[in-house]
Amino acid sequence: MRILLVEDHEELAETVADVLRGEGMAVDVALDGRAALEHAGVYPYDVIVLDRDLPGVHGDEVCRRLVAEGSGSRVLMLTAAGRVEDRVDGLRLGADDYLPKPFAFTELIARIRAVCRRSGPPLPAILSFADLRLDPARRTATRAGRRLTLRPKEFAVLEYLMAAGGRVVPAEELLERVWDEAADPFTATVKVTIGRLRAQLGAPPLIETVRASGYRIGES
């Protein structure tokens, strides 16, 4: 899951970003509305967490432009204003959900996952293949009943491959959807993470390399 966090309070933005990254999300940060629109025009975000009260280009205008341009990103709007009218205004602009400040990180994470689920075909609560089970909500994975100890990126790659349902996923797509803008597209980051993930999963292998195409979940 790739997230754009738009928040003008830099310290808060970095704190929230760190929490979301700890949940396996790839997070880019924009500190104003103009930067948010620039990022949204370049990267395919699943969810944009948008502070309403932004300097320069206001959050309302950011939301309005995203909707007008047909952005496929879901928008979760944040604001310090707690009036019902403010929440209604945000939803009328095209936001998919609305969360007043201050908020609990657990609720923010739950709402991000909820709006993200609406952007694609419904997936089962537990992803499974052969003897592999993955629970995205609880961030747990097991194979043949054995609990796997996965790093956040390993978990995110496995989740993405399992959600693809056997489709071959190019390395470039994994880099774009699982890592943030700081990732170097010319490194072996994806290959190294796949290698560590295979070691964690053990035998028989469940991640297949399709030459010149990418990776998929399948039994060799």
C-alpha cells in the first residue's frame, strides 16, 4: 500500500509517517498543497491522507483538483475542526473519509485500510495459498502453522504478491507500490527482499521468478 501524507506540521508528519511505515506502508510526505498535487501527478497512491488546513493551496482545493483530474487515489481528509458541517463539506468535495484531529494512530491505520479496500475488488480477510496464510489486519503470516518473522517490506511484498492472485508482478511494480519515493530504481532492492522472503518461507518454494517478467506466488 502506497500512501501520500499531506501535513504542514513537519514534526507531526514525520511521526505519522513512521507509524504508517511500521505497518508496512510506503509513505511519501508533502508539506503543502502544491507539493501534494505534484506528488499525486507522478506516483500512483492508494490513499492520500490530506490535512484540510494547508498553506498555499488549501486542502479543499487539493481534493477538488484530484477529483476533477480523475485521480484513482482514495482521499482521507484530516482537520482540527470537529463540526459536522466541516465533515460534510469535506465529503462533498469528494473525500472518501474524514477524520478529526486529534486522532488515535490505530483509528487512522484502520481507516486507511478501509478506504483502500474500496479501490479494488474485495479480497478475503485472510490471504492464503497452499499452506501459507497471511492476515493483513493483524500483520501476521504463517506457513504450515509456523509463525513467520517478517520485516515490514518482506510482509508488504508477500501481501502484494498474494493479493495479485497468481498474476506475474514486475519488479518495477513492486518497487512502485511497496517502496516510497526515496527508493533507488536502479538498485537490487526488490531482488534482495525477495531473496530474504524466500529464505523465511522455506521449502518447497512458493515465489516463482518468471524470467524477464517478474514474480508470482506459485509452486515450482
